[in-house]
Amino acid sequence: MFVEFGTPNSGIGSFVWASLSANPQIWAVNLIRTNIPNSSGLKAIGFIFDSGSSYINAPNADMTILTNMLKLNVSGCYYANYMINCPCTASTNMDATFPAITLTFGDTAGSVVMTLTGAAYMVYNSNNVCTSLIRGNVALDASNYWLLGLPVYRSF
């Protein structure tokens, strides 16, 4: 899948594109919907694409909602030190264990559905713990955006 931001050039039929939000200087797109349970409580209204970030960064309030989602599949998950940790082993099948996260962004003129598999956002750390590549970020607590970093770029 290729993602193009802005209005697509004519004749390009194989690309998926998403309109930028009202402030195109920050490369942001609007969140339309997600499959995250209780997502109506998310602080995020959109996403900023950031190829310089090693993680997906979110406001801390949204991390609580994500932790609760993971607890539906894996008991013992908890949020501490700005990351979600869950019990697992080095042989855990991340895609089978952790639910896919589907994010739809853009607007009525153009939208993209992006699905992050469990392997895209969870990694085995050590000592039978898997750690999320989605991190809470205090700098985003005053924001309404997630920063989509390298885990997204590696997936697409």
C-alpha cells in the first residue's frame, strides 16, 4: 500500500490518499474511526506522521484506553513508565496474541484504512515481557494528536 497526502494527481488509480487536516504544516490527518474499544474516549482527533520517531507516541490518557484493549486479550497487561507491558515469551506469536489496531483517517474527500498487526506494535523485551512500540508522551498530553513513527513506516 502506498499513501499519498493531499489531493492525488489525476491518472493515479493505484494509490490510496488522505486529505491533510486544516494545518498542513504539521503533516496531520484527521481520525475518522478506529476499532479500539471505547475509542470515543480517545483524546486524539488525528495523527501526525513523523519519520524521525522510533515509536508511535500518544497522549497518556489514550494509553489507558489502549491498555484496557490489550487486557481483553492478554491478562496481566499494565501501563507504566510510558509504555504498555504484557506477559509473553520469546516464542509468542504477536499477531495471534495481540489484536490488530485499525485506524481510518482523512476526510470524506479521501481516506485511508490502516491496520497495525500485533507484531507491528508489540515486541518481546526480556524476562517474559512484551512491550508496546506505542508510547505515552507527556508532550502530547496537551495535544489531540498521535505521532505515527517508524512502526507505521515499517508496516507500510
